[in-house]
Amino acid sequence: MKSLSAQAEAAAPRPGTMKKVGIGAAAIAIAVVALGAATRMNAGHSLDRTAADAALPTVAVVRPQAGGDGDALVLPGNVQAFNSAAIYARTNGYVRRWLADIGDHVRTGQTLAVLDAPEVDQQLAQARADYQTAVANQNLAASTARRWNTMLAKDAVSRQEADEKSGDLAAKSALAHASLANVRRLQALQGFTQLHAPFAGVVTSRAAQIGQLVVAGNAAAQPLFTISDVRRMRIYVRVPQGYSAEVRPGMAATLSLPEYPQRRFPATLVRSAQAVDAQSGAVLVELQADNPDGALKPGAFAQVAFHVGTGDGHGMTLPGSAILYGNDGPSVAVVDHGGRVTVKPVTIASDAGKTVIISQGLGAGDTVVDSPPDAIRSGDHVRLQTATATGGNGTHAG
């Protein structure tokens, strides 16, 4: 029995050992709690970083290239006929017939349409009758005045009576002249029942229809015909102010039209408005070009290439997708090394659609956002796209 109790006493843990075990278990529990808390904090910080990264937009950027498309300044132009006239009726009537249609070549004075104006015809007949009456009264007054002047010479009548007859002749003569003027006016009005071409050209529009009522002086009415002289054409171009000093009368230019992609038309600048339009910031110039085969059409759009330098020497080429268009005009979003955005207004010297040439507002070292979002503003932060590519004439950079 003694040996068993001794063994039990030996197997029981000592008080110091139990204390150490408790301290170890507490330390392990504290370590586990600390590790869990640290793991949760790291996860929270990682989530915050992920959310912040997701909120920061990633943008592609381009760097502008100096110069651009050689030394050619390409601007849109509007082609117009050298002379163009809208033909209206000068008298009321109905269209009896029309003798020219769109596309017809007409000569000077050729009849385009004939109107029926019965009211004018009747007014002219009445005016002629009134004129005949006035002439008859004038002749009678003239005979009476001569007789009274003869009797005055013989002292058969008084001076007063002779003067009255002479005055009556003058009045009847004035009435006859007025009646003749009215006849000539109505004859001219009757002549307007035939519409004539004012110059040789092409009929570019016709609104005349058989039986159509034509009212003269109606400002809202369409012209019955439009005649255009297309043997030589005028081309109007708005040149940006930065290039206006280099574009002067006498310089040559070339035209290109969408319907003739492989053809170029020579033109010469003939005059400039010599004034900058306050709204567009451009100077209106006129060019002229021969059109022997009729390839240039009135109202057509053309690209006009002037052979000049790059304006102020700092022309920069960018993809057209890098331009922001707002109420204040075109601008670009420039990014610094820290990813901070600055929106800069720019002046576009030439817009070829895919690429544009910037004459003012951009430096060679600027990094420009390509396809910027409409909501981008100065002070925003962005992340630059890491991939590199080439688009248009601007170089994409990461």
C-alpha cells in the first residue's frame, strides 16, 4: 500500500509545472489572437488599396510629334460657282411652260420659262387707251392754244384768256407723258412674263411647274430657277489666325475632293478678308480654280492644301481621338510624372480626321491622354497604361 501511494504522489504534477503550462497556453492564445488581428488588418489595408486602385482610371497616353504632314497646311473649303443667280418672277401669273431643266447648259438671254399674266395684259390695254385719250386731249389743247395766240396778236382776246389756253396745253401734255410712262411700265412688266438667263451657265435648280401660281415679291417663295456659271469656281477657306500671315494672295494651293480621291485640282488664292472673325478666330480667304470639265461642283466640300511652314514653328501632331471638344473650344488632357491631369486649351491648325495639327497650347514634351473621358478635369489623378503602341502620328507611351 505504501508503494502505491508513493507512486501516485510521484505521478501528480508539481505546482510549478502547472503554472508554466498555464503561462504557455495563455501566450499561445495571445499569439493566435494577435496573428488573427494582424491578418484582418492586412486584409483591410489590402482591400482599401484595391478599392483605391480600382477608383483610379487607367488611361493611354500619346506624345505629340513636331511638324506633322510635311509643310502642307490642309484646311476645309467650300466650293462655289463663280457667278450664281436665283431667278424669281417679277410679275404675278401662272407658269405656262418651262424650257430648261436641271443640268441644262444655257446661254445668255435664253428663255427659261413663260408665264401667263392676263391681269397685266388687261392693264396694258387700258393704259394704252388712256394714253390715246391723253394724246387726243393734248392735240385739242394745242390747237386751241394756237388759235387763242393768233387772236391775241390781233387784240381779239385778252392776255389772261390766252395764258389759260397755254396752261391747259401744258397740263394736257403732262397727262399724256404720264400715260405714256404707265404704258411703258406695263410693257416692261409684261416682258417679265418670260424669264431669261442672265449669263451663260448651268441650271442647278428648277422649281417651276406647269400651272403654278407665281406671286411676285414673296420673300418666302423659292426661286423658279438657279443659274450657276461653273467655268471657273470660287473656293472659300477659313485660315487660323496663326497661319494668316503666311497665306497671301497669289500663292498656289491644291484641292482634293472625296469623289476624286486620286485627283488634285490647282487653285490660286486671289483675295483675303484681312480681318479675323471674332467667333472662329480665322481669316476668310478666296481661291479660284478653272473648271473646264465641270468636275468641281457648286456647294461641294474640298480639302485645300497650302504649302506653308508650321505657323509659329511649334506645330504638333496628335491623334484626333486625343482632342476634347467643349463650350470653350478644343483642349487636351496633359499628364505629369505624378499622374496629375491638367486640361489645356489648344488651337487646331489642321484637322484631317484621324490626326490634327496643334498650332498653340501644346509642348513637345507634354504627355497627352488619348481618348480622354468627358468628365476628366484638371487636378484628377490617373494611372498610365503600361503597354506601348503607335497610333496615328502620335506615339503612345506607358
